[in-house]
Amino acid sequence: MPKKKNDTKVALVRRVESENATYIDLFACAPGVADPEKAMRAAIAEFLATPAGRRAFKETGDDFNWGDSLMCVPASIWKRHGLRLINPQERKVVLVDQDEVFYPPEENGDGG
């Protein structure tokens, strides 16, 4: 799937509770992809049906997950489902409270 300006960018946000970490992976979705999650799941299922996918499943101790899919599913399979992985590296996320209030220095009680 070549890079196109009208591709929709979709963020896959993965939470790893055991690491207390959150990762974001970006996909470009072709205009015809109505449900990116469904397309991602279909691509993963297609991969797991291949010999390489079955090997990857076994290598993960029958615990193939989203992180594994990002490392193992080839670009050609993502492409067949209208997807292109933009950044295959894991990215850390800065999680903030939307309602956190910021004050100018003179109003936060620190003496200005």
C-alpha cells in the first residue's frame, strides 16, 4: 500500500499491565477500510493460518499477542487488508490527566 495523503492514520494503543507501560503503533489505513480493528484482526488471523504464523504461535508458547503481531506479520499481509504499519518500533506514551489545571507562576502559591 503506497503512502497516500488520504490514508487515515490510526493509533493502536497497547497497554502492558505487567510493565505499567503503554505503547502506540501507527497504521495508515486505505480509504476503503471502514473498521481498522477488524482489518487488523483479519490480517493477524491470515498470518496465523500460514506456516510462519503457526511457527510464531508456537514460539510464543501459544501466547501470540498484539506485540507479537507487530513484529511478525509481514507488510504484504497488512497491505492485503488495507493497512500499512508506519512505525514498527514501540513508542513510549506520556499519559496525562486531561483535566490537570496549569496556573501561571504568580497564581500557584509559590510566591511568584
